[in-house]
Amino acid sequence: MGLIDTHTHLDSFAQRGELPAMLQRSVAAGLEAMVAIGTDTDDWTLNRDMARQNQGRVHYTVGLHPCNVGADWAERVAQLEGFWSGAGLRPALPVALGETGLDRFHLPKEPAEAEKVFGWQKAAFTEQLALAKRLGCPLVIHSREAFSECVAMIDASGVDWSRVVFHCFTEGVAEMAELTKRGGYGSFTGVITYKNAEPVRAAALAQGLDRLMIETDAPYLTPMPHRGKPNEPAFLRHTAEYCAALFGVSYERLAEITTANAKRFLGLG
């Protein structure tokens, strides 16, 4: 069974004309499919077009990333629901909403400006949570230095936690416990292969193999042994091989379980 990269960014590959070669490398590395993640208006239609042109191999999401939130956030968030209506047969439809959430790490340094921007983030997140609840779709969360606030807002929204994944999970066991007791998921990137990532590995083990999903977040967070180079979906194999050793199972079993988890969570055929 092939792997599924549940979270990748393909816009840079497409813009450089490198998408066909990248897709070929992913097939050679054992990938079955990947999910191109939406972050703002400039990649939503691009991702949809890639999904249409690579049916079954590329799926996509739409969402407003917290680092892209500005004063005009409401105008952009208002465009999201249209991707679920009148878009034709799958794979024209998004498989999830996101990535959305909260990010304190990249806020402006000036306190008053940071407070204003974080207020916009929370407002945009609130609207996207309400949309996810209406649609009943999976929800991809970006949380950086704002885990407890994200959890509290999801709790308040009434969104079905079994449809929530915190992508690039880099918290520890205690935070993973907060997700699992609610029915949510954490997905793991190449960070899990890094020498200093013991808390991340402990969190993955605490969640358990039966709930594991893996991703590249390409072109970021390249796994060992390619750390320091631009990431791409083909490198998911390194993360999968590392996780197989971490959980004490064969690579084939790891691929079987993580792919089944991804298909179930995202509703992929």
C-alpha cells in the first residue's frame, strides 16, 4: 500500500514548472496520494486545478492560514464556502477546511500591533470553525504557541472533534492527551526524525499507531537525512521508515495503517 502525504504545499512546485517531475519522484518513493493545503486566495484555485488534473493523486483543501490574516480577512473567508457548492464532482471538492488556527510565533513585535493581528486571527478562526461545523467537513489546524487557545475555541465552536487534526504536531504528551480525550488527532512531520524531538516522539507513541497520520509540510521541515534541503512529498518515505522503527512495525504495516487512517479521516475513496 502506498503512503499518503496528508499535508503539503505544492504551489511553489507548480509555479516553477516542477510539478510533473515532483509527482514522478513521489510515485517512485511509494506515495499513493497527497493533500495540497490551502493557505490563502492565491493557492485555493491553483490547488483545485492541480487536483482536477491529477485525479486520485492530488487532493486539496482551502483555508485562511493565521499568518495570512489581515484587516480584510472577512472578505477572504467569505469565499471559502463557494468551493463546496457548484464545484462539480470530486476531486473538484476540497477534502477539508484549513489550514486555519492561531499563531503567536509570527506576530509583530510591537505589542499593540500584535494584539490587533491576533484579534484578527481569532475572528477569522471563529468564522472558519463555524463554516466547518455547517459543512461537517474535516478541519486542519495550524497552532503555534497557541495550543490551549486553539483547543478552547474548537471546544466553544461545537465542531466534531473526531474531524479535527492538529497538523505538524510538535507539542508533548500532555497536549496530545487533550486531543485524544476529545477524539482529535495529531499529524506528524519530519520533525519526528530530529535528534532533539524526543517530546514529539513521545506524543506520537502516546497517540498510538492506530491513530497516526504523517505529512511532509513541504517545502518545509525536511526529515533526516535530508534536513537542511527543501522538502518534497517523496521525502515522506523517510518519515514513514523512521516511524515504523519507532513503533516497532514493518514499513509495510506502517504504510497500511497510516494510509487507512488518512483515507478515513479525509473521506478518500
